[in-house]
Amino acid sequence: MATVSLKVPGGNKITIPHYPIDMIGADERAGTFTKRSIKKQSKLDALYLAIEMTDLTTLGGDDTPGKVEQLCGKAINPVPPQYLEELSRLVPNKELRPIPSVAAVCVYPEQVPVAVRCLEGTGINIASVATAFPAGQLPLDIKLKDVQRAVKFGATEIDMVIDRGAFLRGDYQKVFDEIVAVKEACGEDVHLKVILETGELKTYDNVRLASWMAMEAGADFIKTSTGKVQPAATMPVTLIMLQAIQDFYEQTGKKIGMKPAGGIKTAKQAIHYLVMVNETLGSDWLDPHMFRFGASTLLNDLLRQIFAQYSGQYFYDDIFSLD
Amino acid sequence: MKVVKTIKLYINGEFVRTESGRSYSYNVAGKNTQFARLCQASRKDFRNAVESSKEGFKSWASKTAYNKSQILYRMAEMTEGKRHEFEELFMEALGKTQGEATAMVDSAIDTFVYYSGFCDKFHQIAGSINPVAGPFHNFTHIEGVGVTTLVEDDEFDFQKLVDSICSILTGGNSVIVLLGEGCPAVLGPLAEVFATSDLSNGTVNILSGHLDELRDYIAQHREVRSVSFQSSREDVFHDMKQKSTDNMKRMIPRHKKQKCLENILNFVEYKTVWHPVGY
Amino acid sequence: MTKKKTTKKAAKKTAKKSTSKAAKTKTPKAAKSVKKTTKKAAPVKTKKFVFDYDPAPESKAIVNIKSRYEHFINGEFVAPVAGKYMDTINPATTEVLAKVAVGDAKDVDKAVKAARKAFEGTWGQMSGSERGKYLFRIARILQERAREFAVLETLDGGKPIKESRDVDVPLAAAHFFYYAGWADKIEYAVPGREAKPVGVCGQIIPWNFPLLMAAWKIAPALAAGNTVVLKPAEQTSLTALLLAEVCQEAELPAGVVNIVTGAGETGAAITAHQDINKIAFTGSTDIGKIIAKAIAGSNKKLTLELGGKSANIIYEDAALDQAVEGVVNGIFFNQGHVCCAGSRVLVEESIADTFIKKLEKRMKQLRVGDPMDKNTDVGAINSKEQLDKIKALVAKGKTEGGNFHEADVKIPSKGYFCKPCFFAHQSASSTISRVEVFGPVLSIQTFRTPDEAITKANDTNYGLAAGIWSEKGSKIHKTALGLKAGVIWANTYNKFDPTAPFGGFFESGYGREGGLQGILPYLEVK
């Protein structure tokens, strides 16, 4: 892969130099974060932070308003109050920190109105996947309509997919132009997350290049995956993207956010990701504005672990799984 | 009246007199008649040889195994071409019969041929690909140690001399030969073999002289990376070993036999290379 | 159009939001609302999340440290003849862990006699496959008692538990497994030739990888049919003595492995012993030379694995983030107490600034401290003596110009600790770029062309290891050929494996350990 040259709006050109990644070295480094042992208060704090960073997601062909209502309810109050009361009875001497709401719910455009209704006034963001999610294999005008509709319905964040076909055949300009166009369709107030679908880009060199292109094109966040392709988010892929964000920040002063999505199911995994963010980008990114988890079942495990952390006991799984 | 020639040293591809201006007489075996005069190599001659050998090593080490093999075979051919000269020397200087002399040359030629065939094979026998427990390609490659000094036995054995030189060359090293007192006159025709075998200057240097004068100097010269000690003087070997520890010189004792892999492996280093296997 | 609407909606939300609970820490609600109104202005000023990892100490309960340790001779733990003992300390706390026997010539003689008897008796008579089975058994027991070994190694030596747990102990077990399989296949190690064991081997090992070095020495020696007398370093004898217990547990015949503890004098008694056939030493080049001199007059075989000043070459086309990792791993692994540590970085001038910036940032993340904490990256310097030596060299380095950078990290006030650091842009003749520091101290220099890199890398009397970082295959191979070093790590560093030969050129010693080539020094080829 060589240096990539792109035309940017206004007629100028930018070049993105090849930045090679050694796969084995990256895998090894990513592995070191999973060796960290996070205990006690630092663990509890991380679990809370992970909840605040969660984009609670449902992206099924079988999504219905009923499902989305349930999801929004859980987004606002992840745990039914009665169980919190039970927990406080178990540990009467401990001060229980309230369980926060999640950062956002993430749904298809068709479900955005439902989410808007349910989340009115909560401050929880409504993220919508758009641009012919997940394959992105439709003409740009249709993708843009998809985006405009979602925004019109009230989505505050758009999770777009890049055209992987164009990327893999070397038509980087098309990939870039689409992101620029979607960003414009989003307007200034709607955050744009650009999904690279790293499971289809395959190599870390590709991930690095796609990350950089997305950031140059105006992404507010870069995101690993749709969740529809395996592998979805992995530690090494996320590391490559975090390092790209770091270098982009060093060069431009712009702080871009990161969202690993898909495959993060356990609290332990989430903590590994937070450790990785902590030891690469640092505290500035340990913030829901800068880092999100795209996940559905993760939230339940975070709650389970929080309860266990307070009480030393594991609760019924079912009490957390209402959504 | 016979003209007694002075046999010159062979340094850096040239036949030169010792810078010290000293020579000594080499007599016909068992008689008091002079066979030839030989240069008595000095420390400075040795130092010059080391300088030349350093360059010779670089050039020799960078040749392909196939090319090394060709050159060693060329040495066999050139020895064959000088067969009569060698035979006459052995008969006249050592008192060998024609049959004995012929056998000596035959076995030396065989030895050149033997090592010629080893140049591009011993890596495959003694090198390795190592199945490490991880995503790495790992192989152990063999290369020469560097400038090597051969201390030849005082009891002359042509085949052993050729074997000692070849095992060093085959391993990828340059060699400075210090001939023993047995038949230093072999320097002449032998050096001509090397001079006409497409070797770069300095790959082989040959000196005549006295071990006792040079031994400390050889042991302590840090550019000499190894010594093949084929002399039977074990006390000298131990003494040189002791004096050579400052640069951790590889001090190789007398070979137990000829024409074998072990002799080559005495003068090699193993280099293990790791590289990740990934996209 | 859409933009207007969103703004309006956002404003409405903010108004409604006033009832939402005041967040102690920032909640997404509060954060979001502010962001909505102020658009992309500064994010909410709340307390930053500071991710401090709470202490995560490994439990010491698994290890039962005795108050006194004896020699292991002829299958039994026996008191030293002279009755002398020395202290072994935990360098992280400076507390005395135990007393350890000090061996003298008499103890060594007892051990050698036991080894000779075993060599001529049990072990020497045994078939290769039976020998192999003992080694397999030792390997398995090592794995099963891995945690115990790891904890003891860290307590006695100061290395991070993470390393003793994930590197030292598993690799030690792997070495026994690997060489176990060679025991009945010796004829394939020297095809076409005949080989016999050498006899009784005297083995002297250092304090930086106490158990692992014992495994490197004992496993190939035993596989080849030799018996051994091993002396661990006086600072770190405990895991070797635990390995002696494993030998007992494995019912290894008496006298096959003997361990005599002590310091330099004990080692000298081993090298001087007349009935030892081979000496294998790992340690400093200075001591290596003394040993080589001491046995020069004998016909003892000798292998030496000595010091190094290994170069890590970083080309401009390297995968830079991985190269930074490799450099960090190369010099800060095991506090830099590694003979093959990548203690000299040679970086191509065009990327030097970027590289150094990334390195500084990365070094900030190193957690220096309690070796027993599972999150510790850099543990305690092994001894006061070593710490003093490192400090003296760093002080000297500071007088020689260049840029000195010390990692911005905290270190404990008690125990022997040293902040990871580097010297950049010093001359090639400076102390730090030539002398083996054996600590977390790096020298960084620049180069312009591959030839210059190779010349600079080879500009040392050592020749143990080197690193190459480039994404260009042919450049890697050409560089690897040019480097005078026994181990070349290309796009990686500090990797070890029982199947991969390890050892140096020149003053880094001779002979190889590991792999097929590693068994050869323990064989006498006929």
C-alpha cells in the first residue's frame, strides 16, 4: 500500500502517507492490556464509566416499537429500582453510587421516532445507523436520503458505514467523498460516527488508512464494526484506531472519538478496552464524549459485576436482562 | 651450480619478502644441504596479513556458496596442474618416493574436492528452521567467524594441511596459514594454487616463520577471531588459549580426523533470525 | 432545514433537563445537554476520569520460604561442610528472605563425586528414552507448581510477577519439555557421526533469570546424558533449590543434578575442579574471561554466554508503533537485566524526533514498583550493588552531553528501584553507548543509511543480539546478514524459545543454547 492522495472539497489535495502496522506486534501490545489486573475501587469506577459510555444497541430485522421502548427504558434506568433497594439492604454500610444512564441508544432510522418519544428529556443520545447499513451497497443519493431521514426524525448521532467495496478496489476517493457528503448531511449538531467494518478490511494497514481517511473527511468518531460481520471489534483493531486517533491529534489538534462495536459482551472485556484507552490516549478519552461501546448484552454484565463488587454476591442474571 | 631460491611470503595476493629482511635456511630432509631459503615472517608481516585477511574475509563471506564451491574445486584443478612441482618438492625435500609423493598429492586433491562439495551443503545439515511456539519464522543461519589463523603442525602432512585450510575456507572464513617447520617450502607452489584460483586478495595468506616468535602476537591480536591449532605442542596451545581470552578468541584444538563436517563447524557462528508471520 | 430543527429540539431538551439530577461525576445527560447548546465548544468541565489501578498483589501464601537452605548433593539437602551461610534478600523490600549455604571446595568436591558416580552408574547406564521420561516428568511438575515458582522468583529476584509468571517459568518448563524429547534421538542431532555425553558438567548461572537459566543449563546437559553440578547466583538461589525439590519429586536418580550455592569462590571451586569435563557459564564478560583463563590450561570444554550491547535498528519504513513497543520491551524488560537487552537504539535520522516523542509518551505508561503487583511492568533492581552501578553509569552519562530523559513515573521510596531512562544524541564513544549497563538505561543514536546503521551496530566488542525494524523484506535480510550477532530479532525483540538457538559472537561468548545446536556442546562427537 502506498501513499494515498485525495482531493478534498475546495479542490485541494491531501496525501495520506503509508503507515505500516506489524500485525504480530500490534496483537502482542493489545494482549498486554488484557493482563492488567483491575481490582477494588478502580474496577468499580471503570464499570460505572463503561455504562456511561455504552451505546445500547438493537439492530435487528425484527425490531419493533415495542422492543425499542423496552430498550429505551433500560437505557434510562439500567436496573429496576427495587433491586437497587435490595442491594442497599445487603450492604447497609456502603454508599451506593446511583447507576447512570447509558450514553445513547442505537437503532435503525425507522425506530428513531420511537426512541425520540421514549427518551425525550433524558439527555440520552439517539444514534441511528444510516447510509444503507450494514452493507452500504446503494448509490450515494439514497444513502444521503437515509441519513437525512434519520436526522429529521431526531437522531443526534449518525453511525454511517463506509463503502468497503470501493475501499478494497482502491477507489479511496469514493470512500472519502461519501464520508464528506454524509458529514454535510448530518450538519453541525449531529455527531458522525464512521463505521469502517474492520472485519471486511481485514488487514491492520487497511484499518489504519481507513481510520485516517475518515478523520480527514470529518468523522467525529471512528467505529470498528456494524456488528453484522465477524470479527467485529477486537482489541488489536481498536488499538490501531486509537493510535491513528493519537497521531491525528498530534498533527491536527483535533480530538476524534472511538467506538468499538460488536463482540464486547463482558465487563472484563470492557475493562480491558478502558485500560487500553487509558494507556494510549489517556484520560481525555476516558469520557463518553470521546469513547463509546457499541453493545447490547454488555450492559447486563456490567451491572452484574457492579452488584457483585458491592455485595460480594452474584445476582440472578434475569434481573438485569429486561430490555 | 644450482640457484637456491628464496621463497617469499604470500600476503594479500602477492609474493613478498618479509619486511624484517630476515630469512632462514630450509634443508633437505636428513641432510645438511640447503633446499631453499625462507622468509622469517615478523610480527609486522603477520599484522599485514591480518589487515589483508580482514578484507579477504569480507569478500569471501559475501560470495555465494556455489561460487565458494567452484573456487575450491578450482584449487583441486590447480593442484593437479602443479602435481609435478609438488611431487618433486616432496621427493627432493622430504625424501619421499615417487609413489609416496603421488599419493600425497592425490589425497590433497581429494580433500579440495571433498570440501568443494561441502560449501553449499553444510548449511542445510547444520543450520535449521526452528519451530518456535509463536507466530514467528525462525531460522538459524551459519556464517564464518572471521579472520582465522592456522597454526600448522611441525610434522608435515600435505593432506592435513589442505584439510585444515579447506575447513576454514568452507566455513566462510579467511585464513592466515603459519606453516610448521616440517616443509615450509610448500609455501611456493601452494600459494601459487591459491593465487590462481579466483580468490580475492587476502582470503588466504601464507607465512613461513617461527611459532615461538609469533604465538603471543597471534593470541593477542583482537582482529584474529579464531585459531586452528594443529600443532602437537599442547603447552603452546594452552598458553595461547590463556592469552587469547581478552577477545574471547575461538581456540580450536587439533582436529581428530580429516574430511568431516566437524572441522568446518569449528569455524562458524550460528545466527538465529526471528521474524513475525502476519499480514 | 434539519439543522434548525435539531437546534430547536436541543434547546427544548436543555430546558426540560433542568430537573435532571445533578451529577456528581459527569453523566451523559448533563454532558450532552451542554454540548448541544454550545455545539462543539469546550466539553463540560467536570472531573476527568483518572484511571488509577488499585494494587493487585499476587499472594505469597503459595510459597513456603524456609529459614535456611542447604546444598543439594547426591539427591539430598546437605549442610555446607564449613557451616557457612549467607543472606538472600528481597530487593523490593530489602528484607532478608532466608539464609543460604555457602559452598567451598569441599562441598563442590562432594557434588562432583556424586555427579561422577551418577554419570558412571545410574544415569550413564540408562537408555535415552528413560532419561527423557525423567525430563518430561520434571517439565510437568514445573508446570504444575508454576505459581509457586513464579512467586518465589519474584520475591527473591525483584522481577515483576507478570514476567516470572508469563515468561520465566513457562519457558523453563518448555525447555525441559523440548530437551526431554532429544534424549532418545541423539543420533539425529549428529547424523552420520557418533556422539557421547561429555561427562560431569559444571554450570554457573546469573541472577537475572535464575530458574530459566538453570533450565537452559540442566535440560540439554541431562538429555545428552551428562550429570551436572550447578551453582546459582548468590543473590538468587531459591528457585534453583526449589527445582532441586522438583528433581526429588520426579525421583531423578541421586547425583544427576547437584546444586551448590555460594558466590564467586564457590564458582571458582567448580571451574578449578579436576574431575569436571565441561564448564557452562552465563554471566558477565569479565567473569567469563576469568573463567576462560582459569581453565585454559585444562582440556575442559567451555561454553560461555556473556554480555552484550545490542543494537536495535529502526528504519524510516518501520511499523513505528510496534518498533516503539519493541524498543521498550528490548530495554525495560526485566529492568534491563538482560544480556541481550536492546540497549542501543539506532534510529534513522528522518524519523528520530517522531520516534523519540512516541517513546517518551510510551515510557510514561510504565508502571515501576512492587514486583508482586500484577500490574507492575518494571520491578526492583536485583541488588544494591547493581543499583549503585547503574546510578554511577547514569551519572557519568549525564556528564557526557546529549539529552537525558527519565520516564515520568513514580517509584517506591523503599527497595532498589530505578526509573527507566534514555540518553539521546550522545556520541558513539559515550559511556552509555558502549558499556553494558544491565539496567533500564537506553542509548539512542541516529543513522542515515543502512550501511551506516550496520557499521554502527557492529561497532562493539560484543555480538550477542540485534534488532531490525523495517517493513521491507530485502532490507531486513541484507541487514541481518551484515550484523555480527548471534540472535537477530527482526520486527520483534526479546523473544525466546527452547527450539531457537541463542548465543553470541565475539566477546559475547561461544556456543549456543537452545535448539538442536544447543545440545551439541553437551556431546563429544567421535
